[in-house]
Amino acid sequence: MSNPWLLDGLVILAYFTLVIGIGLYKGRGERSMEGFAVGDRNIPWWAVLASIMAAEVSAGTFLGTPGEGYGLRNFTYGQLAIGTVLARIIVAYVFIRRFYELRVVSIYEFLDARFGHTTKIASSLVFLITRALASGSRMFVPAILLVVAWELIRDVHPNRNETLLLYVGAVGFLVLITAIYTTFGGIKAVVWTDLLQVVLMFGAMFYATWTLWHSVGGWEAVKREVRTTPVDAEVVEARTQDMLRKAGGRLTEADARAKVTAAVAEESAETAKTALTFWDSGIEKDPVKRAELGFWGNVKKVLETEYTIFTAFLASVFVTMATHGTDQDMVQRMLTAPDIRRSRRSLILSGLADIPVALSFTFIGVLLWVYYHLPANAARRPEGDYFVNFILRELPPGIRGVMAAGLFATAMGSLSTALNALATSFTRDFYLGIFRRQAGEYEQMVAARWSTAVFAVLLAGVGVGTAWVKLTHPEIRIIPIVLGSFGYTYGSLLGIFLVGMVTKTRGNCTGNLLAMLIGFVVVAILSNLPNDLAKMFAAQLYTPPSWLPIIEFPWRIAFGTVVTFAVALCFRTDSAAIKSIAENR
């Protein structure tokens, strides 16, 4: 074949055609909102399991998790998967039971029954905004592959504006393909295409691991190389240019390069010390420095470290309870199972599968670091996007296309369910709840389809905006973007849901709104959100006090939940709501 990229294009085209065909076929003849949103609650548990995994393993995981393994050279990111298993058990036996008892379509209908209309609307609005931002920000990730492929095919390196235009086209194309089958097929199309996408994702993951393992020379080579302390020229160059840009002429290039080189060398030496580790307490390891920090200093260090044993058993429990218990995106597919027992089975088994998946993608990142630091490959080491460049530059035609399809599968799997969940929540909570209270099943379904199309445009816009942020701030990592975006608000959601689930007489609409607001403000301050936003415009609003921890993204939901829950408990449920609870029970 004269053009080596043609075979890859045919493989990807076949994948897109198959996905659209399956989606439209499975969703044919849909006439009701119940069918569009929860598949008439008649989807096999193993298909629900695959769909949950497809939503969890987004394109951010496919590329971002290897990025964590590459940057850290260890498996500490995999610790977070442990807490997800504990959280899923809680969600399975506390949350799912109440959702099935009330036969909700939008899970925020539970809050309506428990507290009242205002709490439902506020919580649903928080979900709509947060999910649009979180899912939209993921969409720029698979577009990276299309942009890099374009560079290789055309043999040109586009400037920033040209790259942004490429992202616009790539994001728009992927969103359009996904929106077609999601709009017409509903949740049935989402679940059954997810099954295909999970198979592709696992195939791509296993092939990448196997290829890299043999390319680097096995375990002994991995152990030897990850403990070296190289100073990567591309990292020094990128950081030097960033420092010069921020200095605004106050530094010479030589001075900036010297400072950056020293910092990168120190980071490389520190990273080598923790290479291949799984557990990290986050507490200062040096006895003298640990004593100097004192108790609060070590607590602060733990909260400012992303992946520790404390985030594994505490923070990630709150994260998963929020994403799998209060997010319409994830819960909606659980409600498609015929009964509570099979829904619980799908949820818990997906958590057990999460651990090897997280470790495998992290290991791919470690192997990529070794591969690109072997003397034979060092000259081919890219400036970034290491997994994408490995797929496009090192794999043979055909296989390269299958790997690309695996990446697109993860992106489209998480996007399709986000679109369906956003449309369902808007239709049930706003269209039916406020604008058209008498709307029948068919009218609701039509409204949900139009909503799917509108949200597709919104998510594409967010994806392009995220690409712009990444282009202007190349030092930003993918995983904190994807996971951090919902950390500011989902703690507030989880806090209100927990009050509703575990108490009978606490919380009311006024108190809940106040609690959610306070929870958000506390997390924004503790995570330094105002300064992070100002940093995009080369500004700083204030200097945080030295004693105040700047919490990392796994802790945001935990702090938001605790604060929201505590404040909401201060308010008593009014008698009318208590009577409604009794009737619903």
C-alpha cells in the first residue's frame, strides 16, 4: 500500500461505521422517556458492567494515566482505585436501593421527594454545569492524536493558532459522530456501543503493554533504568521558555536555563527515589525534616500530595461516592439493570476491575519512560504526549489504526453517556419539572433528543477551550484537569445526598442551598482556585498564609462533602417534607 496511513484510516472508518450502526440499531423504535433514559430497565448486568467501565476509562485515563506513570515512574496513582471499591459498596447498598425504591429516572428526583423542589433544581443545575465542564474538558484529549497524526502526515509543525484550528476540527468531528447515535438511540445505544468500546480499549491496553515490555527488555531493564536521574533537554527547554515568558524580561535566558536545569535535576533525583513504589504515605521521610515540620506540617504535606495512602483510603472514597452516587452520568446506567441485585453486581465488579486497569495504564507510562530513555531511542523522544507519539511513530500501519480506534472508543464511551445523562437530567428536572409539567412520555423523549444535540455543541466548545488552555499552559497535566474540574462542586452534591440518605429529619431547601454554597467556597479557598484562575491572565489575587494547605485534587470532594454535610445538619426538615418521606417509604 503506497500510503501507510490509508490502512489506518480504513480501520478507523470501519470502527466509526460499526459504532453508529450498533447505536442506531439498538435504539430503533424508541418512543418513551423511560426507554430513552433507562432502557426500560431491562439491560443485562454484564452489559451494564461494561458500560460503567467505558464511562470510567475515558480518553483522559487512556492518555492521562500513562502520563502519570511517565512523570512519576511509579504506581502511586493506582492507590486511588482501592478506595473506589470501598465507596462502591456504600453506594450499592445505600444509594442504589433508594433510587430503585422510588423508580427515579433523574436521580435528583430523590432530592425532590426528600427535601423539596428547590433542592432538586439546585442540585441538578450543579450537575449540568459540572458534568458539561468535566466531560467537555476530556474531549480535547483524543483530539491530541488527530493533531499529531496531521503533523506526521503533512510533515509540518503547525503554530499555536493552526494547532487550535486542528483541535476545533478534531473535537467537532468526534462529538458529531457520538451525538448521532446518542441522540437517536438513547441509553440503549450508549450501553451496547460501550460494550464494543470496552473490548477495543482492553485490546489496545494489552497490546501496548506487551509491545513496550518486549521493546525495553523486560523487568530487569525497567528496574535499572527508572532509578537513573536524567535531565531531559525537552523539559528544560519548555520550562525555560515558560520562565522567561513569566519573567517579562527580568531574567536572561542563561540565568533561567541554569535555574530550570538545577530544578529538573533535583526533581529527577527525587523521582528516582520513589521509582516503582505503590504506597506513599505523603509524610516526610527524612526524620530530621519530619521533626522540623511537626504534626501540622506533615498533615499539610499529605494534603498537598496527590497520591498517598490517605488519598487511597479516605479521599478516593469520597470521590467515588460522589461520581457513582450523585452523578446522573454514572448512576443512570446502573438504573438500566432489571433489579437492585444485578445493578449492585455490575457496580461492585466494575470497582474490582478498576484496580488492574489503573495499574496497567500506569505501567504503560512507566514502560514509555524506560523506552524513551534507552540510548537507542533517546533521539526519538518527543517533547510531550508520549503515548500518542508512540502509537503514531512506533507501531506498524493497521495496528496503529486499531490503537487509535481504542483511544476514540474510550472518548466516545464517556461522551455518549454524558450527553444522555445531561439530556435526561435537563428533560426530567427542568423541562418536565418547570416548563412542561404535563408533558407525556413521547414529548419528553423528543425534548431529550433536542437537548442531546444542544449539549453536544456545548461540550465541543468546552473541549476546544480546554485545548486552548493546554496550548497556552503546556505544563498543565491532563488527569488533574479531568478529575479536578468536578472536585469543586461534587462535594456539595454528595453532602446533600448523604443528609437525605442517612437522616430523616435534618436538612431543608434553604439550609441545603447555604450548605452547598459554603462547601464550594471552602474548597475554592483550600485549593487556591481564585489564584489558579488569575494565573491564566498572568496575575495573582492574594498570597495564601503559609500554614494553610493548598489541597490537591483528590481531597476537594472530601472537604466539600464534610463542610456541606455539617452545615446542612444544622437545619431541620419541615413537617411537610417529613410527611412526604413517610409516604414515599
